[in-house]
Amino acid sequence: MARNGLLIQYEWCTGCHACEVACKQEHNYPAGVCGIKVVEVVNAGQDKVFVDFAPFTTRFCDLCADRTKSGEEPTCVKHCQATCITYGTVAALAKEQEKMPRSSLFAPK
Ligand code: SF4
Ligand code: SF4
């Protein structure tokens, strides 16, 4: 059976944390636990400061098994207004990633 995952194009991530909130609500996770976390990375250049937001999945990501079983997309995908997150087979996402300069492919167990 094909393995599924998430492709996150963090080039577009605004750091809004909507994916975290949606994931927490969907799974009713307690405080401090979430299937996805958004990390802020600050790089100070000589005359400019660059801020990147890097969302990454944690061990608690189950790829929204209950939702995807019934044909719905994962809730983080649905709630990301910047459309950074794509759900699909790892093979299809890897192909898609070839066109994306700053992205991560997650294939949780
Ligand atoms: S796929 Fe579901 S469980 Fe995984 S990070 Fe997104 S919302 Fe959380
Ligand atoms: S919802 Fe989308 S834009 Fe907002 S933090 Fe998550 S990945 Fe980034």
C-alpha cells in the first residue's frame, strides 16, 4: 500500500499557527502536545534580519487518520490559508517537491 505524507512549502509560511490550533482541536490534545509545530528561525545579516517559519510534524501526527479514512483532507491542510501544506502519497509529493525550493517532506509512521 502507498505510504502517505505531508509536503510543506515553508517558503510561503506566515507563521500564523493555524495548523497547530486546528491539529490540537481535531485531536483534543492537552497543552504542550501537537502533531505540528511552527518554529521561528531568525537570521541576522549585516544590514537585514531574515525571519523564516518552519512547520514540522511531531510524533503525534497521525496524518488525521479519522478524517482521511472518510475522504477528508487533514485539518492542517484545510486551515492553512497560505496553502503551504499538501497531503498525498510520498511518491507524488516527492515529485511535486522537485519544483519547490524551500520545502520539507514528512512521512510519519
Ligand atoms: S496531518 Fe493532522 S495530525 Fe498531522 S499535523 Fe496535520 S492536523 Fe496534525
Ligand atoms: S497554517 Fe500555514 S501559514 Fe500558518 S503557520 Fe501553519 S503552515 Fe504556516
